[in-house]
Amino acid sequence: MLLRLKTETRPHHERTEAAVRLMDPGLTPGDYRRHLEALYGFYVPLEAQLAARLEDAVPALRPHERWKVPLLEEDLRTLGHDDDSLAKLPRCALLPALPGVPEALGCFYVLEGSTLGGQLILRHLKRHFTNVPVGDFAFFQAYGDEVGPMWRAFGQSVTEAAAQASSSDFDARVVKGAQDTFDAFGAWLLRETAHAPSRA
């Protein structure tokens, strides 16, 4: 299942990756804050949908241990936000459709994959912002030393869910959920980070 996801989402993944500008050599603290604001606007409504779909349906996934909104809030407060300004940040309205568990698993694949891939971004940010007070990168340090084990546990949960369903339709819906999430994520990042001023 994971190999199929990787293969069939590649073009969607690449388009979304192109919208992430955190590796740019000219990245400023304001650029970094804008990107976190965009992530927050995407994760807040999306994690609420995922919780409704997965908390009881796939308990082995331990989704409650994987939510990133508290980490984004921690970073954004360090960068000047408070309760009022966080509440005023735009929320993504064009979220991927998650009509069932398969689509939600595909969506979660995108978010967990970004946590894994975010380790490269984390190393860059630490170097880039040496001696610049931008906080502790809580979002990108999610899971700490447990990034690898958390990813493997996620992969096992998805694989087991697909095996139990034993349905080509289930597998196709997982892939569609991932593709749609990549596309919605990329479109939102482009919209929110292209020229938007920071709202802090």
C-alpha cells in the first residue's frame, strides 16, 4: 500500500513540494512565520476532520499522538501571535473530501510523510536561523527521536487496514485521499504564502 501511495501520488507530491519555500536561501523570519500561519490554517480544520474519521475507526494508528496543531500554536506564539490573532488566521475552506476511513488514511499519509520529510527542512532552518530568535521549531521537531518509529507504525496501520478491507476499491480510495490532500495543500500554500503579509 505504501509503495502504491508513493508511486501514484508522485506528481501531486512534487507540485506541492514546489509550493514549500522554506529551503530558499533568502528566507526571512517573516517568510517563515507566513508559512507557519498557512500550515495552521490548513491543519486546524483538517485535523478536526481526521479526528472524526479515525479516532475510533483505526485506534492502532494512535492519531491523538500525531496532531500538529498544538505544535504550530507553540511556534506561532513564539513569533508574536496570541489567542486573538490565532483565531483570526484564515482557515482553508477547500479541504480534500474525506467521506470515509480510506480517504482519511490517504490524507494522513500526506501529513505523516511531511513530518518525515520535514527533518531535512528542520536541519536547514536551524542552520539558516542560527542566532536568530525564531523559536524552537516545535512543528518540525514533532516526535523528536521517534520520527522513524512513528512513520513505521503509521505504515503498518495503513497496511493492516488495507489488508483487512481486502478490496481494490478501498486501496483506490486511500490513494485518492492522498492525491486530493496533496493538491489541496499545495493550492492553499501557494495562495497563502505567495505575497501575503504576516498577520502577527
